[in-house]
Amino acid sequence: MIQKAGDYLQGQLPDHPNHPKGRNPYAHIAICIKSKFNASYKDIEDEKFDEVIKYIEFLKQNPS
């Protein structure tokens, strides 16, 4: 899901001065997940799978 979301967001993230060559959408998704769930996507409990999927869809619809 992260790979597909990153593919979808390629070229859609707004410019940022810390990323003069462009932003990495795959890293963006992973960092947002880690920030929201306080854990790496690999370490989130299985019970939160649906919540993580919904959040990834949210990030696709709201690139920032």
C-alpha cells in the first residue's frame, strides 16, 4: 500500500526548501505513519491494519 501510495503521490507533494531536488513520496508516507501511530509501519499492531489503510488513503487525497 505504501508503494502504491508513493507512486500515486509522485510529483504531487508541494515544494519544500529542505528538498531542492523534490520530495520523496515513499518516505513521506512512512514518516507520516510513524508520526501518527508512534511506530514504524512494520511495528504497528495487526489490529490497526484497517486504520493504517484508511490513513494512507487520507494521505493520498491530501498531499502536504
